[in-house]
Amino acid sequence: MKGGVRSAEVTFHIHATEDDGKILRALAQELGLDPLKVTRTAAEGHFGNPIAVCGVSVDGEEGETLLRTVLAKLGPGDLEELRSAPAGRLEEGKFFHVRLDKQAMVMGGVKLGYADPVKLRFRLAAGVSPV
């Protein structure tokens, strides 16, 4: 897929009850993201609990490496889920969305997840299939 990914954005929340160091280490170990590049914005949950809204953006080759890393680490069932409905994960035909299970990542694995996920948004070059 050389040249297929223009950029990628990774966003996630860190709740007051979570160990931010563990989450940032997991992102570094499992996805190869630099914790020093993560931005944080303070927010408040529904019940007033503090939440850090976090994100990191990567361009070009780093984005492509990130997508290859995610696809290489996902299990066969998750890969099949991505392949079976890629159009449902495409926005405007150029943004590919993947949600990963944050807690599984902290435990040393990468799998699709929908509750409190790590959200990845890849901007693809025209005509590129993500999976």
C-alpha cells in the first residue's frame, strides 16, 4: 500500500480512574506511537468526573506504518470484519475508520472495540482500498 495513507489521527479518552502511563505505554508498544506527541485537553464527564481527551496525528509514512501495524496485529475474525464491510468504515470515500479496544491494548493485545475505544482515522489517497 505504499503511498496509500496520507495521514492518520488517533484519539482516545483517559478517565480519572485509569492509569495514563499504562495507556500511553500500550499505545507505544502496540501501535508504535510516541507518547510525547500526544496532546491532551481537559474535559468533564456527565457526572463531573475529569476526563483527558487525547490525540496524536501522524503523516505519510508514519500513518502508513500505523495502518500496517494495526492490520498485522488484528486477529483473523477482526480482519474479516474489516474486509466484509469496508464501505461502512469509509467517510467521503477517503477517510477509513477503525476503533480498537483500549483495555485489550493495555493488556498487550490489539482487537476491534467499540466501548471506550481508541479511534483511528486514516486519510487515504484517491482510489486506495484500506484492507
